[in-house]
Amino acid sequence: MTTDDRSLGLAAAGGDAAAFASLLERHYDRMFGLAFRLTGIQAEAEDLTQDICAALPSKIRAYRGEAAFSTWLYRVVVNAAHDRRRRQATHRKAAQGWGDWEVNRVAANAEAADAQDWLQTAMASLPETLRDTLALVLDDMNHAEVGAVMGISEGTVSWRVSEAKKHLRALKEKETT
């Protein structure tokens, strides 16, 4: 003899795992079918159905048998689909503007990379002493540290950096005109 859904639903609400498993076996395909009709996308319907199945053990405690179990279950599916749509709309709204931010970030990174490439190429055209001095300064060393590494005075380091800047500025102006 087959137990009706309402009796199984009440038993499952009371904690009967076998009744819950029986209901899930009976109604899984219908839940998925409704989820598919509500979402229109198979993968989305599969995810939604799995989410409902994961939440159902706690939700079934609210079943009182006042309506047919299938009616109650369909309401759970419809509510879950509405909740998912609201969350997706919230995510879409929150994501607006991030596309522009990402485009600007990528452009800034590309611009910085171009500037770095230009500097690398331009430094190759500097006399060796200026290039070496500038490379050390660009490596976050102060003039005293650069002087110690190169065996020259701090004043000479400052002069070489100034000369390197003049050469680079002249190169840049030559390229833009």
C-alpha cells in the first residue's frame, strides 16, 4: 500500500527521514521541471533544484498538511526561483560600473607598461655612466647609497641623474614632435 503525500509530508515534518526520502524521490523530477520552466536554462534549473533539496530538510518542518504536499512544494520552488532572481539582479546591479573600472585599470596598466618599455629603451641610449647611475636610483637607492656602490660622491650622483633626465627629456620631445 502506498502512503499518500500528505501523510509522508507530515511524517517528514516530524523528522521521519524515510518519509522525506520517499517524498524527494517522488517529486524530484517535478521540482526540476518547474525549476526549468521558471529559469529557462537547464544548468540554472539543476542548481536551483539542488539548492532546494539542500534547504528542504529545514523547510519541511513548516509543512502542516493544510494544502496538498505538491502545492506546498511548488510554492517552495517558486519562492526559491524568485529569491535567486532577486539575488542575481542585486549582483548585476552591484557589478555595473565595475566593467568601466576594469577597462580603466587595464588601460592604466598598459600605459604604465608602455612608459616602462619606453624608459627601458631610452635608457639604453644613455652613456653607460648615466645609465648605471639612473638604474640604481630607480631601484630605490638614495644618492649616498648609489655613490657608495659606484665609488663616486653624492654630488656626482646628483649631477649624473640631472644629466640623464636632460637626455631623456630631449628624447621624449624629439619623439613627440
